[in-house]
Amino acid sequence: MQFSDILVKNALFCDETEDYRTPAEPEAGDSVVIRFRTLANNVDNVYFISRKSEIKMEKVRTEGLFDFYETQISVGSTSYLYYFEIEKGRDICYYNKLGCTTNLRQKYAFRITPGFHTPEWAKGAVFYQIYVDRFYNADPSNDVLSGEYYYVGSQSERVTDWDSLPANLDIGRFYGGDLQGVRAKLDYLQELGVEVIYFNPLFVSPSNHKYDIQDYDYIDPHFAVIKKDEGELLKEDEKENKKASRYICRVTSKENLEASNEYFAELVKEIHARGMKVILDGVFNHCGSFNKWLDRECIYEGQKGYEPGAYVSESSPYHDFFGFTGGVWPYNKNYEGWWGHDTLPKLNYEGSKELYDYILRIGKKWVSAPYNVDGWRLDVAADLGHSIGVNHQFWKDFRKSVKKANPEAIILAEHYGDPSSWMRGDQWDTVMNYDAFMEPITWFLTGMEKHSDEFQAEWYGNGDKFFRTMEHNMSKFQRQSLDVAMNELSNHDHSRFLTRTNSTVGRIATKGAKAANENVEKCILREAVVMQMTWPGAPTVYYGDEAGMVGWTDPDNRRSYPWGKQDWELIEFHKDMIRIHKKYECFRSGSYKSIASGSHWICYGRFNKKLQAVILINNRRETLTVDLPIWQIGILENACLKRVIQTTQSTYNVGEVMERAEDGILHVTVGPQTASVYIAAKNVEEN
């Protein structure tokens, strides 16, 4: 910083937060102020460059170490792309979402999409994902019974030992978790600091995962209320669900279905009264073979109030909801299944306007009174339809329908790969953040792929590769989408993060359940949680991660919550990290900047005008002594910092420790496998 004849590129900064773009989410026709930061008295000119213009920016003020340049633009109704050119003598560089670069590819430009807003409540909010059957059983009377029906090669099984482990083929085994169980644990969730509950699917379905929806209009009575409970169980070795009269009564009786919907509406009302939100899982690419529109199992055939299913009758009003490929009726098995699975019939949006409109109504129904849920997580959303054109058009219409009913509802999609074409303000708000969160963090801290299917030494501990990967994938988000992205370490589709810390390749079928808990390192999980709670986005805890749960990938990642056997220190640690995340606004909406990295360690900052935070992750198995150039995030030459939490190999500490920076450099020594969070002390709120 002392050589004025050198362009100090690490001082250059801009992003899409309110500090550097006002308003950050403009409407069409708005005037927008754009700001750019340089080291004080270090550059000759800064130019704002878009397709329409090249504007020389004006230096408007100097604050501490930095000069700030501004210009004002007007935006129309279409997307507006821009980047910056910085001059110092003969030295010229450009600045886009990747920082200083000579690469001016359009995909890395900053973007304004007029009118694109994501819900304020979701920005940086703490989510908690609940797989209901495995969370808590508060009402045994609604449990799925052994022999209640037949599905995927076996009769349903009621698991009576809550602590028993999932079987290798587990979809028809039920532990009895229900919505009453969630209600009974709302105090626990509140004390943990949860702000949003994300439910895996709740609608009528024959599996415990419920991604094979049977009836989109109703909450499954096995999760809610069974008032009418008549009929017989299947006899031993019986496979015909026509004879599953107990199940048919439970899931087709309007008395049970309507009571279950009423119960859910009451639950959402209570959750809202506690200051929390609710989002549902929408499975709209495919349904299930039990679905009332298809009725492959003949459950609805002849039942009062139900039309014939498309499997049963060629003249079914739902015939075009599915893609039949020949065959004869009645009982035509020749329909398209998602990935060839006949238990997951793919929905035929191209062939049926009635289906198209029906699902739009479902999207609207659950975000409206009396349910008033706060949004949708969309399963395999990029797979819906048979063409990309139909896919995009459906999500545009879905967004209009949902947002008209509830403008503050979030639309959050499951997606792997580049999601940018869906996040232009007219379709999804955001995604489950695999590429710009779960995957890179897993590689860096454990060397493992998120299913525990492979170990890659070249990724493990490579701090520079971690930052480059994260920043490349983050560049695909507009900031309003990044701030609400679901940042998970584990979920129902991947191995538990704590199991990944053993760096062992395996699954339950190859390694056995016991091995999922062998050689795990809680200190690495603590490091990951510190990153989760300080990284841009909405940190999302998969039920039980906070209690020390382990498990290989599906189905072992769906073990029952260990009530009475929780790791209470990990729970307290999560409470403390959630408290820190919520206390310091820079973690919800502040700018992000990588500061330094090395072998098995990284340092990054989160900051806004009022507050700066430094996060240091040392995943080495030895002590680290390092000089951190924290001046890059606006911490002055000789500032004091307060360490608000530090994890260690064996525990963690929230005792406050003061550190002093000299000439904008923080010199620290930290122990092996630690995570530390420092806050610029002059701005620390003393409560």
C-alpha cells in the first residue's frame, strides 16, 4: 500500500450489495447510483462500462484507506450488464464479478434485473430441514401399520424401535414421525434459533420420503389426523392393493384428508405466531404410481368422489396427464416413468393444459389462506417437462401464480449446475446451493464428494482452488438470489457431513452402518458450521446435524433423530453460531471478499459500512501463524478486533479475546483444526 506507483489490485472492490448499488434491487425506470472502491490516491481513472455507454466515474469521497467513485444510471425494463475499467498510468485492468481480470466474458458481468426482488425475510435466514417420518413421533395413532399396503417389493412396515437404523431398501419402513411431533418440538427449534422450517414432502404418498405424490390436494393423514380408520390390513404375502382396505380408508376418506389439512393450517399458524416461516416441498416433475390421476394400484377405482385413473380407463379425465406409449386398457402399464421408474410416472405438461393449470393452482393453493405457507422448494425443477422451452414457460407461469397469491413467498429450486437462466427474475428466486456452497466446502475440508462416493486429494485443503471455485459459481447468482440460497452441509440426498469428515469412500451397502461413525472428526464439522453461518446465503441445518448425527448417503442419511442421546455440546455450539450469525448484520447481507489462503487454511471477510468480520479457518493438523491483510475489507491500520468465537480440536470457546491489527495486518497464531471469527471492535454491539 505504500507504493503509489503500483496499482493495488487487492484494494479494488465492488459488488451488488446496497453499499455499492443503490437501490440494490431497482425497479424499471429507477435511477441507480453505482459505487466503486479503490485505494486512496492510487488510480487515475475508473470507468463504468455497459453495452450502452462508457462513463468516467467521479471520485466523491475518501474514507480511511479508500477512495470511492460514483456514477448514476437509469435502468429500463430489461437486464443491464456492466463492468469497470481501472487506469493507472499504463496499467489497465478490468473488474467484474470475479474481481480484477483481463477476461471480459459477459457471464461474469454485474447484472441489474429491474423488478427482481427476493423476500427480505429469507435473506440470510436460518432454515431447518425436517424429514418428518424420522423427526419425532408424538401420535402413534396415525402411524403407518405393517401390512397396510404393498409397495416396491414389500408390504409397509411399522418400525417399533425408534433407535433402529434404516434398512438398505427403506422407503416402505415407517418410524412414525408426524406433524404433531414437529409441533411438540417447536420450543426446541426456537431455542436453536431456527427462523424457517423446510419440510420434505407432506402430501399423501406411500413412501416415507413422499417424493411420489399420491394426492397434491391433501396432507397425508399418516402425518396429521386419522379420524376414520376402518378396513383390513393385507394378509401375509398379499400384493394387491385393491385389498388394502385399511389404507384405502385412511388416504381416500375426505374426513381424514380435510382434518389433516385443517391440522396443518393450525400448525402453520402456530409456527407463524412464533416468528418462524414454513416452506413446502413441491414435486411437480413426476408424481407416484399411487396417484389418484393414474391409480396404478386401483386404490381409487370405484371410490365415491373420485374419477377413474388413467391407468384404469382410457377415457379417464386424466388420460393426457401422462405419456402413454401404446398398450391397452383397462390397466395400461405403458406410461412414461421418470428415469424409467414406473413408480414415478412423469407428468405430461406438453400434452395437457388441464394438468398445467392444476399444478399452477396447487402452487397457489398452499401459499394462500388458510394454509399461508411461505414458499416452495421445487424438486428436480430443471427436469419438469420434455423441453427447455416448456420448462422455462411453466416456471414463469408458476412464479406469477404464486407471487400473485403471496408476493413474499420464496421459490427455491433443487438444481445442480448453472442455474442462471432460471434466475433472471421471472422464474426461481434461488436454488439449493450445491455448487457455490456444499460441494466446494466438502472438497476443501474433507476431500470428499457429497455422497461419500470419492476422495480427491487435489481438492483437499487447496485454499486457492476453493476460493476460485466458490467465486466462479457465486458469479452465476445475482445478489438477491445469493442472499437467499439454501446453504446446506447435509440433506436427505447426500451423506451426513459428519460422516464425510472420516474421508472414507463408501455407502451403507458396502461399508455398513457402523462405519459411518468411525473416525469422524467433530472439529471439522465445527469448522464447516462456522463457514455455513458466515457465508453469503441462508444457512440450512438438516435435522440432527446439530445433534451429531451420522450416515452414508440415502437411505442412511435419514436416520431417526436421537432424542435423549443428542450431542448437547454440538447443539450448544449451533446455538452460539446461529446467535452470532443473527447478531451481526454483515453475515446476512454484507459484502464478501476472500483475503488469503494456503494449504488447508483460508481467510475471508464479510463487511458493510458499519461492520467488518474476519473468518479464519485452519484445517491443518498443526498450529498456523499468519499475517492477514484485513485492510482489504476496510479495517483500519491499527484497529482492535474482538474474537467472538473460536473452535478447537476438542471443543469451542465464546469467550471474547481482543486482537490488534498493525498497519492493516492481523498477526495471529491459531491452533490446529480451528475456526475463528473476529469482529472489528469499534463497531461491535455490546449486548
